[in-house]
Amino acid sequence: MFLSVVLSTLRQWHRSRKTARELGALTDRELSDIGLTRGDISKAVRQGR
């Protein structure tokens, strides 16, 4: 049980970091096209937007 919770948390953390990296690689224009600014990236990742 404990191990599954830890693994699940690590997987979620890894997915969030990957998403943040991918969004960070976009240009400001591309971010604007999807309704984000560079400053919105961390909030969007946290909220799963």
C-alpha cells in the first residue's frame, strides 16, 4: 500500500515536470494560441489544465 502511494506520487511528479518542460519549450505565440502566458505554466501544470 505505502509503496503504491509513493510510486503513484512519483509518476504524477514526473508527468508534471514533463508537461512543464514541454510547455516551456513553446514560443510565446504558441502559448498564446492555447490561452497561456509563460507565467501561467506552473499554475496550469498544478491545476492539470
